[in-house]
Amino acid sequence: MKEFSYSDLARKSGEVLDVAAREGVSLVKHGREMLVIIPRDHYDDLRRGDARSVFSMADAPDDLLDELAAGISESRAELAERMKDEDEAAQ
């Protein structure tokens, strides 16, 4: 979720609201998260108790993309370690 300051909201409200409509934003004041603005469909999901969402790679929030990339990196490292162990065992 992208963060914007209250000042950002005052200066560039259109941009902040455009981002909020796509993925939600956090509004920060004096370094503290004070408000969150989320798309209506996200709000409806939360009210129903269904916080699951579907994204394409192009529109996924940055924090989810970071989490996905970290998982892929860990999987690659585990696979490389397994292959190294198998090669050593084969020798």
C-alpha cells in the first residue's frame, strides 16, 4: 500500500485518489499512519469477511509483489541447495 502525507493529499489530491481507487493508500501525519483509503470493492470484501483479492502482475500492490519476489528468491535458493546436495551425493 502506498503512503501519502496529509500535505500530499492537499497538494495532489487527484493523484492520491487515483491510486486509492486502484489499490488503496495510507495517509500519514507526522510519521504515523492515520487513515487508509481503499477501493469500494475492497471495503465490501472486508465487510463480508472476505479479504481475498485477485490481481494481475500489472495491477498488484507493491507490497504483494515484494512478498512474491521474496518467496521466489527463497524457492530458488532452496532448489539450488538441493541440486548442489544431489550433485555432491552423486559423486
